[in-house]
Amino acid sequence: MNKLDFSSHKIVCLAGGVGGAKLADGLAQIVPPQNLTIIVNTGDDFEHLGLTICPDLDTVMYTLGGVANPGTGWGRAGESWRTMEAVKQLAGPDWFSLGDVDLATHLVRTQMLKDGETLTAVTRHLCRQFNIQPDVLPMSDWPAPTLIETDDGTLPFQAWFVKERWQPPVKQVVLPEDVRATPAVLKALENADLVLIAPSNPFVSVAPILNVYPIRAMLEDIPQTVVAVTPIIGGQAVKGPAAKMMAEMDLPVTARAVAQYYGDLIDGFVFDGQDAGSLEGLSAAQLCTDTWMHSPVDRARLAQDVLTFAMQLAGSE
Ligand code: FO1
């Protein structure tokens, strides 16, 4: 696909896991790399078996690097699991599956952090090894763990998501106070012309990024155009627990409810053709298109639709 002329547009994409990684990959196919920054949720990060695991950063990195597992969306393609089998044999914690090759990422990251590097520097280092040219940034260099309040108590994110297979009903998502953005994130947002919110889970992928001070205030106050893409199609989440969470938090399970959740933060909202006609009367401008990303070609097509829409909005503001 030809690169569109985005030479004068700086684009920032806020991304969580698999949905975010797919849109980031579509953007990377059509935007010059020096104009593209992906700011990634680190609320899912945790320490496991002594290693610092950053699942959403790795999902974005492996996807952009062309080495992601196409079946799961997370982890690496062609993975083997001998270490996990050995962990199980030793009666260690085997509920979180770390592949043999994926482990190398966690080992190198953990060592670099221990040596005093920031998560931003480590992420840039790892991305360079995968030949990834757009800037992939953690939302913060400091831990910002998301907690899930359920009927059975409050759980760390991965305990709820992976260990409990997101079954305990969610009462509330609890985000940390006083988490600060990095200089790199601030600079990317200051320079951005367009900010895209990927079709990631609004509550556990996007909200943790907006919760990092002063990201939400920057998006509210400075004049970039902000466009969100729905993660809900025809009343169902494309992947993961977003639809189940919405029902449990007494929200209608609709793309419209997602747009309303983002409220005044967004200038535009992109939703799927399956939901045509259901978003009338919202203040945000709307684009109805095919939002499914089954293949790399779909990713680039959606990225192009979203960017064209966002650029039109930016021109008309
Ligand atoms: N998700 C799972 O459902 N089960 C796993 O065992 C699992 C392991 C895993 C290892 C590394 C990694 O980078 C991601 C991993 N994920 C796993 C995905 C991940 O925890 C979630 O998809 C995200 O945190 C939600 O975006």
C-alpha cells in the first residue's frame, strides 16, 4: 500500500493489547515512522517469577515486529513451552504462560531495569532489536498497577484476567493515584496533530493511560483532534472482557455507550457498519466503516479510514 502524505502530521495512538497492536500495525504500514508514536498501557504490568512482565508493550512490539502469535495475539509465533512445563513440574506458578522465546524479552528487560534504565529506554532498546521504527512508549516509567474490584475482593489485574479468566464480576476498575507521564510521552502529545484511541478495552486499557497525569488534561486542553475507534461491534467485544465488563458495570453493551464513556474527550468516533444508525445525536463526529481487522491488509485499511476521517476533522476545526 502507498504511504499517504502524513509528512506534516504527527500521529499519536493510545493502545492497549491486541486491538491496539493491530491498529498500531495498520498505522505503521501507512504513516512515516518519524510521525508515529504509540503510547501503551502498562497498567497490566506485573512481577512474575522475579521478572518484570509488560504484556501490552510486548503485544505491540511483537505485532509491529512481525513475530506475534497470530492465534492468541499475545506472545510469540512458533513458541515452545519447555520452561513452563518445568515450572509446573517444580510446583511453581504456571497460571501465566511464558513461552521459552518470550522469556528472553522479560529477562533482558528485568536486567536492564535492575541496571537503572527507565522502562522507556528499555522499550526503545527492545523495539530497535525488532527493527521497529515508530516510537513505542510506555505510558509511564513508574509502576501503575490496575486493580479489579470484584464481588470476591480486589484482585491485581493479571490475577483477574488470566488466573481467574476474567470471570469474577467487575464492580469497579481501580486506578492508581499520582502516576506521572514521562518526558517522551509529554513531548509526543505536545507535538501531536492527531491522537487516536485504538479499539482497546476502554476501562482497563485506555482509562489507565488517561489516568496518567497529565494525559487526560492535555487531550482536553490542547487543540489536537482526538478520534476513538470502537472495541464493541454489534453488542460484542472484538476480543476480551469489554462487553462482559460493561454489562456488569450497568452500561449498555453498545458502541454508543463507548462513545458516551469517552464523552467530550473525543472529537470523532469510528464505529462498525453493523451498528449503523445507532449513534445518532452524539456530539462527536462519526465515521461508520468496517472496523474488523482480520488481516494485516484490514489493519492498514482501517488505519487509512481513521486517519482520513481525523484529518478531515482537524481541517474543519
Ligand atoms: N493471556 C492469557 O490469557 N493467558 C496467559 O497465560 C498469558 C500469558 C502472557 C504472557 C506474556 C504476555 O506478554 C502476555 C500474556 N497474556 C496471557 C496476555 C495478557 O496478559 C493480556 O492479554 C493482557 O494483559 C490484556 O491486554
